[in-house]
Amino acid sequence: MVVKCEQVWHEISNYLEGDIEPALRSAMDEHFRTCKRCSSVLEGTRNVIRLYGDERMMEVPSGFGRRLERRLAKNARVTGGRWSVWSTWLIPVAALVLFAGGLRLANSLTSGPELKSEHAQPGQDIPPDMLVVVTTDAKVFHVAGCDFIHNKETERTLTAKEAMREGYVPCLRCMREFLHTAKAGSSALGSEADADIDADETHRHGGE
Amino acid sequence: MVLNNPVVRNPVQDAATTREQDLIARVQRGQTELFYELVKPYERRVYAAAFAILRNETDAEDVAQEAVLKAFANIRQFRAEARFSTWLIQITVNEALMRRRRERTVVMEGIDDRRDEESDYAPRDFADWREIPSEALERKEVRQKLAAALASLDRKYREVFVLRDMEQLNIQETAAALGISVASVKTRLLRARLMLRDLLAAGWEQGWFSRLPFEKGNKPW
């Protein structure tokens, strides 16, 4: 392949980019070896790329970097940055969630699991491995055979420890001996809890 | 000289890239105070890109700052597949083009802008080329002459040349940044390079580069 000067000038930029076919590159290499004018154009173009590619050619006004840094800092102060705007509400919310979580954890450590009946009393000194019975939708656990077990077809046997972990409370009838109110002699509270469970069970029983 | 050399691993460059990636990750995680550190190595390039398009120091600086703020606001969208410098320069070019459109300065461009891009450009000066060494750039008047030669190019040639040969974007990135075809980038780049070569050759004859160190009898050619 033989190339003319005009074709070399037309392709000289692609030649420098390495963006030409190998056959054309070889032909141009050969041309440069023999054509003083084209080799002058090639060297001159290389020189242009080298000189202008030098970072010293990119002059910035005096103090440019300092002003840019100041503006960035000012922007960060004013807006806090786009995602920092989120943080203005995200951080308090996260803190609240953590606080609430902590509170719940503290409660769980001090008060045990959340009770299914808010008026009920957790049992005391109930043997953890004692087998008890619970039923679906009920709030209390019973000793097997208790007369106050309703909805018996959904009966499930588990240990007292597991029942309490699930939030069940002792039956005021069959588990009376383990109730805090009974031991403390707080009849008012005991009555209230008793009434609550009775009402609950009566209501459900009535609804069946 | 082939510009698109195959990638040769450079330990210094690798370390710089790793450090940059680390900085990006930290800024994305919220250490926003590190953003300037991330941008600092490219601040000259950001300004040069804005200036190439706007040709006004005040506007260029303002747009450069706006572009950096925009990059800061969008840093979480930056993906590691791209080069950070390219991403930053593309944002800058976009900001500068928007500013120019807003201020309608395009009509002030020279008559050459309307010339057919496909027409051939023939080099004018075939005098023996004398290499201008990089040390010449230490002299302010040399830099000013080169900057004046670049400024004399029509906008469409100047912009492509600056993005490709000064900002080191590749052909495709240059095309994408300016919203023109790859073919147009290649044509304009060829023209810009040859015109600058002619201007420098003429400048040499006019004594632009006189009193350079190598002229004291120690000629490198």
C-alpha cells in the first residue's frame, strides 16, 4: 500500500491516536521515512499534543483553590450537603428508635415479656419446666385439666417458661398459688386481674 | 507515538487510584469534609474545561465552583466504573455549556464555525520542525503565546482539542461531553492539531520561543 501526502495529513491525527488499520499504519510509517514534509508535520503535531497536554498549560487565577475550598465549606455549612440534609432528621429519628429499642430492652430485662393481658400479673416462682396448656387467642396458661380452658381443640402444651416468654399469664384459678397478688395479699389488684381474665374468657366463651 | 497505549501498570498511579477510591468511598459514607481533598488534584482541569468553553475568567471560575458543588451533591451517584476525573470534567462541561446557552454568547463566535467540517485542511508550514522542549513552559510568555494560539481557534475546534488533548478525555468521552458524534470529534481534533502546529511553527519563525535555554548552542536536534 502506498499513501500520498494528502492522505497522510488526513489520517495523521488517527495515526497518533493509534486508531488506524495496521496496513495503513505500515504505509504511513514508510511514507514518513521518505517524506521530509510529512515527517515535519508529524513531529510538529506530536509537539503540540505534548506541550498542551502539560499541566502547566492549565493556569488558574490566583487564589482559585482557596476560593473553591471556601465555597465548598460554606455550602457544607449552609446545606450540610444533599445527604446531610437527610441527616438533620435521620439522626434524631435514629436516636429515637435506638432510645425506644433500649427502653424496650430494659423493660424486657426488668419486667419480662409483654403480657397478653395488660391487667394480669406475671407469676412468681413458677417452676420453669412445669408443663402448662395454652389455647389459640387466649391470654392465660393453665394446668392441664383446668376447668377454665376454653377453645380446647386448639390446646397446645409447653413449659411455663415458654408460655411466659410468649406473653401468657397464669390462670387465676389453677395457678393462683404462683400469683404475685395472691402472695402479696393485694386483693384489689387481684380482683381486678381476676375480673379481667374472667371477663375476657367469658366474653370469648360467649362468642363461641 | 501512539496515544492509546496499552495499560502499563504504574505502582505510583495505582497507589493514587487506590487512595482516590478510598476517598470516594469515605465521602460517600458521609465524611464530606474530605471532598475538597478528592477534587483538589483536578481543580486546574475543572477550571480549564470551563474556561475553554466560556472564555471568561470570572464565568469560568463561577462555573468551575458550581460544577464542583454539583459533583459534591451527586457523589453518591458516582459509580466506580467511571474515572472520577472524567465524571468531574463532564459535569463541568455540561455546566459550562448550559451557562453559555443561557447567556447566548454563541452568536459571537467566528465565521470559521460555519465552514464545512469535512473540507480538508492542508498544513501550511513545512519548515524543519524544531521540537519545543517542555522546559519552555516554565516561561510565562511561552505559555501565554500557546494560550493565545489556542484561543485563536474557532470554538468547535478549541473545545474538542481541550477536552481530548488537555483534559485527556478519550474520543468517546469527548463526543459524549459535547453532545457531538465521534466522527465530528475526530475531524475537529485533526483540524485543531494541524492548525496549532501551523501556528507554533509560524510563532517559532517570529521568535516566540527565542532565548530558550537550548538556543545557547546546545541544540537538541
